Amino acid sequence: MIPTVGGVMLITFVLFNIVGGSPAVLALGKNASPQALEEFDEQRGFNKPVVFGWWTRTRAYPDTDFRRGMGPWAGVMGAAQIPEAAGGGGLRLTAGEYVVPLAFDLKSETIYRWEMQYRLAPGGHAEWRFEGAAPSATGPLEVAPRWQRAAAQVRTARDVSVQARLVVKSGVLELRTLRLRRRMPRPWDSQLVFYVRQLARLDLGVSLATNQRVTTMLKAGILPSLSLTAPILFVELAVAVSLALICAYFRNSWLDRSLVVTAVVLMSVNYLVWIILGQFVAGYQLGWFPIWGYESWRHLLLPVLIGVTSGLGGNLRFYRTIMLDEMYKDYVRTAFAKGLSLRGVLFRHVLRNALIPVVTNTIIALPFLYTGSLLLESFFGIPGLGGMSVNAINSADVDVVRGVVLIGAVLYVVANLLTDVVYALVDPRVRLR
Amino acid sequence: MNATEQRPAPSAALWGQTWRQLRESRLTRFCLGVIAVFLVAALYGEANCLWHRLRDETPAYQRVDLDKRYLPPGILRRPFAWRNVVQHPLGTDNLGRDVLQRTIQGARIAFLVGVVTALIAIPIGVILGCVAGYFGGRVDEFIVWLYSTVAAMPGLLFILAVAMVVGKGLQGVYLGIGLTTWVGLCRLIRGEVLKHRERPYVLAARALGFSSWRIIFRHILPNVMHVVIITFSLRFPAAISTEVFMSFLGIGVQGEPSWGVMISNARLRLWQGMWWEMTFVTLAILAVVLAFNVVGDALRDALDPRLRVREGA
């Protein structure tokens, strides 16, 4: 159980922190200011190294490869692309002082490093100059007839905004790439550690859309979700098991056959169609049920009915298979041989034994009660976790999605464990070790 | 060498027998026909789509014609004329786009989703399952851990989350469904391979000094292939349904007429009396999914010897 919970945490981490590009861009959009993005990252720990590392990116200056374009240098006076005739693919700085364009002020009391690939013909003279750093620092660039890498470090002072300048005293400085890195005070201060710590505090973050704590939202949504899904589960269970018993009782008769056919057809109708049809016909045209809202039990009738109908097909088939599976066991043959009636065998022997998989199957379904029904809730305006998740996914509300996925998975693991325990309780042949 | 050369014979016999059994039932034959019809429609849709993309013009299923909005299906149109029936046989939607053409495009996307997700999920499931079952030990433990972790993720929500992270569009649908649905197959294959691992033919192959990979993929895999086929036939309709959800919720297909997009569009028009788009899309989904479910069941009955005995009893 512990390894699986760890795995679940790992998968959510990999999914949202590593695979998924930048959650900040997902949430705030491509046109958000770098500062807003950086604040988003800072709050959620996304501006740290992924697992381990001293150096991390900052949005103050995006990595630029001048072969692809000018990047933030596009508006800087005097800066130009190297003409195609001269080989192209670089930034050309003639004599003068150039302030490196930063999107926002650097953090105070932090070490930053500029990393570049440059070329400086013999006779040229250029240097880095950092204004406002403590102490005011310069870093001369050595002459490089070919492309060469260099780095300049600066430590920012408290409450003074630092300006980084490239000063070309003579000759021409050509840049191919330029990037800025921030040094972490502790290399273990990473996204992974941040995430694990956050979870250890039982903190699932803050929703972007509502600015509420995700844990609060989860607590608020669980009751509406349960009030919808719990009736669905139990009504469906009762109906499906009774129909399965009827199938087993009249097996291979026209009744059994038609029930099976109905089940397959029910299974094949899309969930959406049930919902839309139910709302349109039973809610709108016939006016039997209210269509929208979460005010009284009457509002739950239609969604529960739809939920039961859409899940019935699959469950009926499943339980029928279980019943029939039992019907061909030796003890049933013995019971028949002793002269018991079909009804006696069915209810006293088969049902009892068939209940074991029924019970385990039901327990496994329990965690899904919690996540609610994504579609039913958003269609019927029930303020549960399902509708909340759909909204969160649509607005790329990373923390909410992650929270619901995580809790759902953990509950599933718990339910799995519970199944084993219950299995041992109801079936004396199974013993827990 | 003999072992490998003789292998095709029994398995070919198995497939031949399966095929014969499938054709025996009239219902299954009918469903296979339905699938074939939709497959042809999907291929036509793909060709149509490519053709218009090549010529760089708006395809018929996207062409907006505001003079022809809300046309009911051809047969019901007044004044009745055969020309009508042929022109927009299933009517037009709120922007005057042809419903038939859009439904065909939907079939194209449904088949794409079914096939591509299978192409992602099946190799993952088969390879991991075979490796876990055959090698056992640490490898097995790791793979079991991996799939129980993925299995713990809450179904549709996890698929949507993957799609959200990967980005909206068909790619997100493929990856979301493909990367989450290999678990069941992996579990089944692992169980089957475990059973086969100690069978005499595998021991013989091992005694002959064949490499593990050769034993797994040339000897064991053909014997557990029926699991793959059954899983594929049952996953296919499930993938189609999931795509419909995702597109409906606006996370799936963008800018193309998938069935989910069409339902989402038709839902709002239902209140204005435009029932035909909804009806025909529903029928199309029902037909495909039902046909696949029936064929999948028939395949399972034909390929799973355990069940075959049962049914006879």
C-alpha cells in the first residue's frame, strides 16, 4: 500500500511538474507577464530545480539563442543581428554600453550567473559590468576568435536593483546564446521536496480560479458528490443483482436472453446521450423533474435515475456472469442431486457465494463515489467534486486537478486494502497473512 | 528450428476456427458488416480530409451556408423532391453544415482514436506484461507496482488531466487514453505468461538455448495473442466513448467535427427543435459501439476455451 501511494505521488509529480511544460503558462495564458508567471511559480515551487541542483531558471531573462531570433534584445538600441553575409546567426554589439533587457528586477541577495557563447576578434575589448551589485563588479571577456563559452557571476545586494551591462570598449562583440541562471541556497530545495513537504502538511495548494485552499474546496464538495453517487451505487447494485438472479433463475430462456441483449444495448448508449435525453424528455418536455440545481432531494432524482440506467448494463452482465459461474460449480450439482429446488439452490447456495465478488466489486467502486460523476454534476449543477474537476480542467487549475486526482488515487488504494480485509471476513477460505 | 517452423500451424488453425465460429452467428456477421461500413466511411472521411487539406480549401463538412440552416433530413423536407434527399440527406445544422458529412468525419476521428490509442496501449501492456511474467523477481515487482499505481488513478479524471497537461487536441486524446488504459491488458498478459512460463514447450526452447526475448516474443506471445485481440475489441468502443466525452467537455478534438463536438453543438439546438443532428450522431455512436461490443463478446467466446466449455454445459 505504501509503495502504491508513493507511486501515485510520483506520477502526479511527473505529470504536472515534468511532462507538462509550464503550469504557469497553462493557467495564466501565453501572454501573461513574466513577473506574474514568476510569482505563480514561486508560490507553487515551480521555479526550483526539479529534483536536485544548484542552478535554476528565472523568467527575468529567457534563454535566448540568437540564431533563432533576437529575443528580448529586439528593442535594444545598437544591437543587431549578424548579417547573413558574415555567416549570420548571432547578436552583434558594436562599441558602446548595453543594458541587458530584464523582465523584472532580480531577487535581492541572490547569486546569479550569466552564461554565454560569444566571439570577440583580437584587439577587441569587452566586459560585464554589474551596477548595484555588492560590490560593484566587472568581468572582462577574454579575446575569442572562435565561438567560446563564458560565464559571469554576480551577487545581488539587498534592496538595490541590479543592472547587468555588456560594455564593448572597442571591436565587435558577437553573441550566439545568452542565458541567466539563479543559484539555489540549498541544492535539495527542489520541486520534489517542496511537493512532498506540502503533502506532508496535508496542504494541496490553492485554487487559481477561486483562490481558496484546495482542501477546503474538497471538503465542501464531498457531500453533494456523495448525495448523488451513493444512491446511484446502491440502487444500481440492488437492481443489477436482482436482475442477475432472475437471469440465473431463467437462464437460457427468452427472458434471460432479452435481459442480456438489453444490457448490451444499455452499455453501448453513450452516457452523454442518457443525460441529454433525460434532461430534454423527462425534464423539459414532460416536466417530471427539475433540471438544474441542488436544493432538495427532488433535484437528485433525475441524475440518480440516469446514473443507474447508464451503469446498469455493464453491472448486470458482470453479476450474471458471476451467478452463472457459480451455477456450474460442483457443490451446486451436489445440491441439485440431493433434490433441492432451483429456487433453494439459487438463494441458499449460489447467492451466498456469489455475494463475495459482488461485495468486493462494490467496495472497489467506493472511491469513485468520492470523485463524483464528472458529467452528471456539471450537467445538473450539483456543486460536487465532479463538476469542480471539470471546471478546473477547463481552466487549467493545476492544484485542484492534482488534489482531486491524488485523493481519488489514495482512496482507491485504501479501498483495495479494505477489499482484501472484507474478502477474508466473508470468505473463510481466505486468510490474511 | 523445428519448433518455430511448426508453430504457425496450430495457431493458424485456431484463428481459422475462430473466424468460422464468428461467421456462424447471424448477429455477429451483421455487426461485422456494420463495422465494415463505418470503416469505409472513416476511410472516405480521411481521404476527403486529406484531399481538402492538399487543395487548401474549406471541406464540405466545414462549409457554412447560412441560407441552408436548420434543414431537416431530406426525406422530411417540404416540398418533397428527390434532389433534396440526395443533397442533405441527414439535414444541416445551425450553420448550414451538412450533418452526414460531419458524421462521416466523426467516424474518421472515432476510428483514429480507437486505433492510435490501441497502438499506444497495446505495445506498452504486452511488453511490460510479458517481461514481468517471464522474468519474475525484481522486474515483476517493479512492473506490478507500476501498473497498480496507474490503476489507482481515478479513471476519466486522470485521462482528462493527462490531456490537459499534454494540451488540447487529438494528441491529448491519444495520449490521455493510450497511456492510462494499458493496465488491464498488462495484468492479463502477465497472468497468462506466468502460466506458460513452465510449460514444456518453453522449457524445451530454453534447453535449446534460445534467448529470453526470442522465447517471449516468438514462442509465448503467439499463445497469449488471443488476450490482446479480445482486449483490443473491447477497448476500441471504450476509447470511442471516452473521446466523445473529452471532445464534449472541450478538452478533446478542436476545430474538427468529432461526434463529441457534434453532440455538444446539437445539445444547445435541441431546445430549438433541431433533433436530427443529435439523433443521427447518437445512432452512429450506438451502432459502432454496439457492433464492437457484440463482436468483442463473440471473439471472447470463440477464443477463450474456458468459456467455450461453460457455454456447452
